[in-house]
Amino acid sequence: MRQRNDLVFPMVEFERRVSDLRDRMQTHNLDAILITTPENICYLSGFESPGHYYFNALIIPADDEPFAVPRQLEDSGYEALTWLEITRPYQDFEHPIDKLYQTLDEFNLLNKRIGFEKQSWFFTAVQQEKLFAIASEADFVDCSMIVEQGRLIKSSYEIDLMRKVAKTTISGMQAGVDAVKAGVSENDIAAEMHYAMIKAGSEWPAIAPFVASGYRGAIGHATWAGRIIEPDDFVMLEISGCMSRYHAPLMRTGFVGQPNQKVRDAEKVVLEAFEAVRDAIKPGVPAGTVDKIGRDIISKSDFGGKQASRTAYSVGISLPPDWGEGYIFSIQAYEERVLQKNMTFHLLPWVQVSGKGGISISETIRVTADGCELLTDFERGIFVC
């Protein structure tokens, strides 16, 4: 592995990641692994691009030098951003699976046991079927989530970077809160959030900020659409800055005018649920237990809201279409896996009030040796605008 001066982390960090993966590969008796999930490629090599709508593969042999099969256009990214010495790019007129087959043959892997990510969104069923047909002499084994096992526990390098990311998130959120008032549009608020976040050092996030006012705040994943803010509106804001593909999301709710008692009661319940869940987080606690603590508080309320999603989801490296790692691990009902030190989550026990809007007060957190650290730490409560 070559040493580069422009890698996101010191080379020793990438060496550790590959070494740990190879240890897990041994338990599956793999001669190599074919990686097509964009975040996993980034985690192991440093490569990042929005261009994963074209096929891209990283191959880690058990003993030999890793190599990649990217689109020719993306090969410059491997040269500039990664430590890899070997790439075999394909032209746009070539079928990428044909190029992958030729490359596996070049490195004597066609008669080997090869792990692949069956669950990858970016390795389609058609592509898999073609590869398995033309490389029938190889033994392909589904090893989905084998890389993610390493991603779940963050290193000190990753945590330090996420602390920096959190500062850009907070800058964007503050700008959004400051922009909310009757008569402005959702687009105006989104523009201010983007500007402040990027000026603070953020690169392009995996998802654009969410800005949803009035009844639109009760629609899952609604974002700016030109609606004009009106008196007595809820305004739901969610944003995450990004550096080198690492994210740290944050949610807040504004209210235009003076909140009535029902709104204040809802705010109190969400804050109570957040603090109770925060206090419960520590290594060794089952995720489902943490989820139940917050969910029970919200379910016993009488303001007409409901928790429509999980209590938290893992965050770290992300590319479109998601800024989270919830598919790896979420704090949700019936999840029996326990929390471990240096897991990082977006903690969001928020509620939807049908037809009215959403009330969201969240933070990105790190599980510590005896509790949790707030990586984002923004004034919690409904903002009166």
C-alpha cells in the first residue's frame, strides 16, 4: 500500500480497516471480496464520488494487493483520493461486468471463493446474474454487512472528524432558525441553511437539508417546496454538514407566533423522551430497551402526536441517497444488539401531529464508556419565531 499525503486519515487507519476486514474474511474462508456499496468502498479506500450511478467495484484479496474496477471517468478519483496502486477502469461503451470478469481472470481469482454484497443497491440483480453466468467457475458467497461490521464502531480519527462536521451542521441550523418568520418561503430558509453550512466548511451532504412548514412538517421527508410561512406554523428543520463523507445530523422545530399550551405540552414530552433516552444510553444496554424508554413516554401523552420512526440510527460515512447508516444499526423496537463504546447515532425521538406538523429535537451523539457525548449540542426546545 502506498503512502499518500492527501488521504483523509493517516495510512495506518486504512491499513487497520483492511486488516480487520481480512480477519473477518477468514471466518468465511474467502479468497477475495467484491465490494460495491459506495460507503464501504469509501471506508476502505478513501474513494468518494456522486458518480455511483455507474458500476464501481473494489476487490480485496485475502493476501494480495487490492484493486478497483471503476468507470474510466472515476479513475482519476482513485488516483487522487485513495492509496490503491491498481485500477482497471472500463470505458462507457464497455459492459462493466465484462471488465470485472477480465480483471478477476487477470488476478487469478476466477476459480476462487469470492464474497460479494448481495444487499448492495449498486450491484443490481441483472449485473449479479451476468457475473455469476460468465464466471461460473468461481464460488460466489453472499457476505453482505461484512464491511459494515467494521464501520459501526468509530475510531478516534472518525470521531474527531465528526466533531468538526457537527460545527458546520450547527452553523446551518442557526441560520435556518434565524431565517424563519411569517412571509418568507421555505426556499429562503433552505438557501440560508445551505449558505451558512457550506461557508462553515461543509462539503456536499448526502441529502439536502429538510425544510417543511405547516402541515407539510407532518409529511415524512418533506423538504422545501416554495410554501410561504404563515402565523402559527410549525417549521421543521433538519440538516447535516459533511466532511469527507462523514455526517452529523440535527433536527429542530420553529413555531411562528406564540405557542399555545398544547404545543408546549408536546414540546415537553419530546424533551422528556430525549433526556430519558440520552440518560439510558451506555455500553451494554440493548438498543430495543433504549427505544422503549422514549417510545413509552411519547405514547402516554395526550396531545395527539405519535412517534412514526425509530429512536435513533447510526451515522458516519454516507453517500446518496442517505446520510445515515440505519441499515447497519438502529435504536428501534425489538433490536436486541447492545450499544458499544464509540458507536455514533442521530438521536431523534420526534413526533408527528397529523395535519399540523412535526416536533423534532435531535442531536448526533457518541456512546462513551459510561454514557453519551453530544457531538452536536444546540439549544434544545421549540424556537419561537
